[in-house]
Amino acid sequence: MAKHIGIVAVSPEGSALCYREIFRRARAVLGDSGHPTVTIHNEPLERYIDAVRRNDWAAVGDMLRRSASILAAAGAEVCILPDNLMQHGVHLAQHGSPIPWLTMTELVADALARDGRRTVGLVGTRLVTYGSTYQTHLGLRGMTVLVPEPSDADAFDAIIFRELVHGQIVPASRAFTLGLLAKLAANGCDSVVLGSSEVPLMLADASSPLPLYDPTVLLSEGALRFSLGHPTMR
């Protein structure tokens, strides 16, 4: 029997994409039966954003752990966090968590290493772009991480928080994002990590100049592997 998956939700849009992707992948692997139970719990998004703005990662960890405890009480046997920025709080939430966590950053690093990527572009919120969310994990695997210039990073951050977290897709923002990917390709990147769980909303049908690594998809696949007991399933 498939193990029960818990989703710790932060962004409604990103969490919904993760939930959908788990079952799309389950159907591709299993057909129409044997799918896992998935439970979602959230604290309001604004509480997370407020804590990050205050640089209060202890508060982020507390909220994540509280969600994990509620999910465990509902029967979940593992929890996942489909949010790039809040990955910084996972190590805090793991302390005292009643169930284990699968971490998005490790799954992304594994996928890039498996595919032999060496120079990886990163786009996301400004804090992810210029922080250590992915840089540390990828650097330890011998990869170089390239990011947009500050003005482009600021513009992209605004697109995420003003549009994408609310489910709004603006054609001009989509064109800007494709231009951003083209710049990274011109600078020598062999792939790009989409370091915001909402970005795939506007790139679903787009033609990217580089292979895209969607952490939410990789996290969903990892959760399904755990649920089914198939650690090498892809």
C-alpha cells in the first residue's frame, strides 16, 4: 500500500501544482489504481512572508513543524514543502518533526548531477537568486551557478510576488522571463533551475532555449518514489 504523503503548503499556487503533479505522475506509473493518499495543510502565506521579511527563520521553522505535526496526525508518513524560499526553514522544522521530510534542494541537485550539468542558471525570488538555497548544494556537486543581473532579478521578483503568487499570467511578464532564459543561455548555462514554484504557470507551453529543472516536479516525483517504496523510480 502506498504511503501517505503530506504537503506543507506555503504558496497556494505552488502547492496546487505539486498536488496535481503527484497524481499525474502516479497515473503515468500506476495507471488508475494504487495511488497514494495526499493531505495538505497550510499556514496563511502572509505569515510566512512577514516572517521572512523580519528574517525570523525560527518562526518559519515553527510554522513548518506545526504543519508537519498536523499532517502526521492525519496519517501522513512523510512531508514535502513545494516552496523554494522556505527550504531554509526545513532544517529547523526537522528538529522535533514527527515524520521525515524530503528536501527539494537535494532532489534538484541529484537530478542535475545525474544529467551531467555543469553551469546552471537560477531564476526565482531575489532571496533565492542571491541566497544559498541552491548555490551551496550545487557548488558541493562541482556545478557553477549563474544568476540574472540585479535589475533583472528585481523585475523577476516583482513578477512573482505581484502576479504569479496570485495566479495571474501577464503576457509581457512571460516574454520577459523567456528573455531572461535567453540571457542565461548566452552566458554559457547548460540548464536552468526554476527557483520559484509558481514560474511553471507561465512557461507550460513556452519554448525554452535551455533545459528547465522544475523543483516542484522533482519533489513530486521524489514523494511518489518514497510513497511506493521505489527509490530508483523515475
